[in-house]
Amino acid sequence: MTSPSRRRVLFVEDQADLRKAYAGFFQGRYEMAFAGSGAEALSRFGVFGPDIVVLDMQLPDTDGIDVLRQLRTNQPELPAIITTAYSSMEPLVEILGMGHSGYLVKPFELNELAERIDAAA
């Protein structure tokens, strides 16, 4: 199912196999850019200009909360879907105060992620 106006999605994920899965599953559905670290995400953000960000909480150089804070300074209303393997609710509580468009705990179904991306304002 291809959306009439393809959304620009920045996937911030340090696991190469998951980035590859995103690329294959969402090919033709979204315009995509990928980042494997917080620094790379911030760099790609300015060049790619995403409509939405899918953001992992655990990155090699920082955490997703810091990346989200920095992205929001440039685009306060940017929809963000948070992904994490955290079993603790602490990161969720911190994110809730910042606003986000969904929260998925790994592992999750890619169809579920697509539903969240499509529904994000």
C-alpha cells in the first residue's frame, strides 16, 4: 500500500540489521533516510528535512532523549516515534513530557510501526 504523498521518514537506529529491515519493508512507501548515531541523526535531519522521526532510545554516542531535545529546538512540532528495548518505564516518563507520536518496545511488528507513522500528525 503506497501513500499518495510519501512521507519523509528519518530512521535513527544503531542496529544495521534493523535499518536494513526498515529499508526493505518500507521501500516505495516512504522517502527514507537513516542514521546510526545521534550525531549522524542531527546531520541528516538538516539535509533530509523529515516529516517524522523514528528514534531508538539507545544510541552509541548519546541517548534518544538528547537527540529528540535537539531536534525539537529546530522543529518543535516534529512527530517522533520512539523505539526501545528498555524494560524500565523511566525513559517513557521523561519522553512523555516532551511529546511524541508513539512508543514501541522491541521487538515489534513493522506493520505496527507503519500504522504509527501513517497516523502521526
